[in-house]
Amino acid sequence: MHPDHKKEGIRLKRVRGQIDGILAMIDDRRYCPDILIQIRAAKAAIQAVELSVLNTHLDNCVSEAIHSKDEDKAKEKITELIQLIGRHK
């Protein structure tokens, strides 16, 4: 695990707990809107982790590539970033 992603690992373990709770709600045949609220909360938590990982990538990997004066490495990281953002749609 990247040392800067320790917080994200902890947050994802919390999301795993949320997912387990959602599965229990489904097994218990809980009210659909209550299940949907929990699903949205889990999605929001995952999106927050995603943004955090992306910010770390920008602050470290992409920034280092740009400041390294290695034009090929910088272009590679920028292309990679564009592809990641394109997949997010």
C-alpha cells in the first residue's frame, strides 16, 4: 500500500462495514428506501476515497513527472490522467 493511502484503506474498511450492513438489511427484508439511503452513503464514501487517491496521485506522481523535466514521463502521466478521467464518466 502506498504510504499516503493509509487513510483511504481505513475508510474503505469502513465502507466494507457499510456494505455488510446493506446486505444484512436486504436479508432482513428492510424497507427499500432505507436500503437505498445506505447504498447512497456507501457510494458517497467510495467517491470520497476515489477523489483522495486522485489528489494524492496528482500531488505526487503527476507533479513529480512534470517537475522532472522528463518530457516523455510528463506526457505519459498526463495521458494516463486523461484516460482515468475519461473512464469516470
